[in-house]
Amino acid sequence: MIRSLRGEVLSVAENSVLLDVNGLGFDVLCSRAAAGLCRVGETVRLTVYLQISEAGVALYGFASERERELFLKVTAIKGVGGRTGMAILSALSVDEVLRAVSLADAAAFTRVPGIGKKTADRLCFELRNLLPDGVMDSVPAAGGVAFTSSQAADTVAEALLSLGFSQADAGSVLALLRAAQGEDFDRMDEEKLLKLALRELHKGGR
């Protein structure tokens, strides 16, 4: 498995770099941070990931192992391929991605070309495991607005806590459901909302 490449930069495009490694030319699709490390005529070392799929072979370049790890987590999510994962890292830094997840800020992801609302909501929900312990408990929902404002949501949040789920899990799944259901969220009764929340939590392996 190729984990890194070191070579001379032959050319730099918006999202890719041509790297000469001992006479071999590698076309590397790069994150914004990785492309920022490259200067034509200079030597650079990039952390890379070689992806082989039905769509073909692609070589992705990153500025750090942290970026590579985030890319692998993102592309493990249903509906997110390698090019979409790289589009995220071309639009957002690792810290910006984690901030969006911690705030359940799906809008941050919808600004990435090719990502719609449903995929953005899924990213916010499924990437929570990347956050340091305790972060989700201390950060408010997107825009500082609590997602458990309705009486039914408050009741469901308490029910989830009594079932052994963390405050972070309860808050995140209710944020996801509010984003998905829109105005219907506030009209749901406790039983229906609890069933939907449990279904999402079990899908996420919680």
C-alpha cells in the first residue's frame, strides 16, 4: 500500500498536482491544504491514499495523516465517494469539518459542490465519533439554537438518556431528525419521535 510520496512538483492545478518520483509521474488529486504545500520545481512529501474501485484508480494526496484519516472516515459513509470526500477537504479544513459536526451545521457541508441536504445531515450524524470526548456535550446546536425545544423532543431526550444513550447522542439524533423533518418535527408526538430517534441511533451503531 502506498502511504506517502516524495518527489519534485512538475505542475500544480486547482485540485491536483503532478509529482515526479524517481522518473515516474504521479497525478495526485489533492486537498486544499496539500495543494498549498506544492510549488513547481520544489520537492514535497505528501501523505497519500490509493483508491481502487469500479470507477477506476485514483491517487489522493493530503497534507497530514489527520487529513487522510478524515478522508477515510468520510468516504466510508454511504453516498460519499472519493471525489466527494476530496471536494469536502478542498472546501473545508479538518478543523472546519469537526466544527460543523460539533454544531450539527449541515449548511457548512451543503456549500460543498455535489453535497445535498440529506448527505450533509448524514455527515453531521455519522462523523460524531471523530470528536474528542465531551465536545458534543458542551457545544450548542447550529446557530446556538437548542434542537430539543419542543415538549415532545424534551421528553424523547429524557427517554434516550434513561435508555443509556449519552447527552451527545440524544442531542445529535434530534438535530438530525429536526433537519430531516422540517416543520413536521414540532408536530410529532413522543412515541413517533422516539421510534425515529432509536432507528437512527441503531443505524449509527449507537
